[in-house]
Amino acid sequence: MNKQTKIPLYEALHKHKSNNPISLHVPGHKAGAILHQHSQDSFQKLLKFDATELSCLDDLHSPEGAIKEAQELLAALYQVEESFFLVNGSTVGNLAMILSVCKKDDVVLVQRNCHKSVLNALKLAKARPVFLEPEYNLEWKSATGVSKETVERAISLYPEAKAIVLTYPNYYGMVYDLKSVIELAHAHNIPVLADEAHGPHFIIGEPFPASAIQLGADMVVQSAHKTLPAMTMGSYLHINSKRINSEIVKEYLQMLQSSSPSYVIMASLDLARNYLATYQSSDLKYLQNEISHFKKELSTIQCIKVLDYPDSKGDTLKVTIQSRSKLSGFDLQKKLEEIGIYTELADAYNVLLILPLLKKNQDYPLVDVCWRMKELLENIPYRPVKEEFLISSGNISELTIPYERLSSIQKEAISITEAAGHVCAETITPYPPGIPLLLMGEFITVEKINQLIQLTEMGARFQGGALLDKRLINVVKTSS
């Protein structure tokens, strides 16, 4: 029997529910018996699975039964040494991954277009980040990944580096030569920590890119909920080499994750692993046909362009459309929402659609999406996109003011247009995708200010930057 067909945690929860147990334990809804009347139809069945650490249901922080078996099946599927369920999203995975490897004042090489959780982890570790500016794709108008040459220069400048933190793929599904970067890091005995939030399905194989796991990364975090059928906040963490001390990782996971983890989220992670493990070649063929037809239909709309990955290498579940009209990406996203189509994110030029990992004969309304979009956009005239600014790549930099001194700085608010040449006193993050544009303690360049102005004018949403609506930004106060 193929063990991957088992769903141990879900099965344990289902068995427990079937015994009609009387709950004299937390949570307070008592398996859905005590519930607000307006939510009974929506939540009651689901809450029967929302249990706690009963003897028959195991304990995430000290697994011996169903959770242990479920995590072992996950590790076997991904062919790694150990795997862990995460109930606080990939954020907690990035925190545990980095804190388990990095100590105070350790030099850590970091891909600059990383998620904010990576930067928060480095701040908590009081590490010394060295930022590697990624390459920039002019057609997509997006940062991609770091080049081997940039990493090589960084290692020569900082041979004492204790780790390198990479993001793969980027939010739009674009990949790069991660294998060469990993081999280079390993040649200098530097562990590679990969935020592969958007790639848990890559192990299916072509046409998907190879996973960071398959390419040799030492520790990998994946958001199962992004492309697999898992609940929001459900993620995986994988240990893939002896360079990582798994006991330290477990210690941080116990510190950072809830002591009352959601059994519903964990069960969904178990089910998602089973869904992926039972994915067949016939499913993949069906999925490819559906995506190909969808993209072909979208390509007939003159005021948008369906972008192709460089060298045809990228995540086919991601479809990025670029505005070829007076509409910005943000405008286009808003128009789509008016007709009931909700996309993952927009930037100044693009809108990202994330498609489902369909199995054979599963239906999804992609044809309907095409017809709605055609009707919405058919009368919008074509206009070529202009490049507003050029983005540098390959730069290597550190914070102007290190983390330990940031708590004592004095701030002042000045006009955005006057901020270049100052040190930023706040972190400003367009969200989504959650990649900081400006970091607290970072030197502000003209390039970054141009990007910020453009994003604010186009209606981007930010985390941080409370004064942006007044066209002000907090900078480190200079002595008079």
C-alpha cells in the first residue's frame, strides 16, 4: 500500500468526531454546540474538527501519534530529513529558520526583494544583514532573483557570512539559476535558507520549475495555502541537510507557534499533502490544457498582454497580465473587482492571477473569467507601456544604521521629494506583495523615491508610511 494515500491527522479527527464525544475541554464552542445563531449553517460542521490536544489527537509540539505520522509522510513526499506543520503561516517559518541559524552580529547575505518576515527575523536575531540587489526584468518591470556573480562578490567581501537567505520563486512565479547560487554557497560552507512560499507544488515536476529542495537548499519554507488546497496560515518547513540543527529549529517553533495550534489548519495541511502526493500525470496534462486555453483566450484582448516567462521557465499557475492601455495595474485590478473577479495583486503595470492546481475533470470558471474580461475591456484602446524609471541590480549594501542603534534614533518628517540622501526612519512596504521598498536604517536613493512617488500616485497600499498621504516620510534627524 502506498503510504501517501493515508491522511493520518484528518482520519484521527474524523474518527474522534464520529464517536460523538462530549466536550468538557477547550475550545469554548464545544465542537460547534455553542455557537452564534447566525453562524450555525456556515461553521457548525467545520468546528467539529476544531479540537485540542486530546490523547487520541496528538500534540504538535511533542508529536508521537497522528501528527508525527502526518509530518513523516510530508518529509517522505518532499524527500527531506524532517518536515514540520506551521499554523502561523510562512512568517513563523521564516522567523524560526533564520533565528535557528543566525546569532547576534552574524553577517547574513539577504536577497533584497525578500518578504518582510525575513527582515523581522534578522532584526530579532540582531544579525548584520548584507543586502543583495536582485536582477531586474525590463519587460515584466519586476525584480527577479540574485545572480551567481552578485553572490560571488558578496562572499568575497563577507567571507564570514553565516547564511544566505533567498526568495524563490518571486511573487510572479519567476525563477533564476538557484542551483548555481546554492553550489557556490555550499562551496564556502554557507547554509542556504530558502523562502519558497509560492512553490510548494514544484515537486510535481515539469513544466513547473525544480523546487529549492530539489536544488539543494538546506532549509525551505513553503506556504501550502498559496497554491495547494490548504487553509490560510497553513505552511510547511523542511530541513534538508546536516548543516541545520533540527533541535534548535524545533525549539524556536515551540517558542514562536501558538501553544494551542489549530487542528483545522493542521488537518488541511495533511489533506493538502495527500492531494499533492496523489497528483497524476493525467491531472497535469488536464491542468496544462486548461491553462493554455485560458492564456490563449486572454491574449485576444488587445489592451492587455499576457507575459511569458524568460526562457519559458516559471510557475504556470501564475498568469501575469500587463496593461497596454491608460489603466495602471491598480486601475485594472479595481475594474476586474467591479465584475466579481478578484486577483492576487496589482503593481503599477501588472495584475497577477493565481490559478488552481486542478486535477482531471475538476471544473473551475476560467472560461467565464475570459468572457467577463473581454466584455469589460473590449472598448479600451491599446497604448504601449512606458518605462518610468530604471532599477539598478547587483548592488551589495548594508544598513546605514544597524539594528541595535535604531531604537535610539530621533526622527523627523520631511517631504518625500527631499528625502533622497537621508536615512529612512521607518519601513515602508507595498502590500501585497509584502516586500519592503524602504527599510528603517537604510540610505534613501533617488531611485527608491521615484518608485515611492509613482506607487503613491497610482494608489498602491502600504504597511508603514503613515504620513505618505501628506507626501511626508520619516527620516533620521540630522544634528544641526
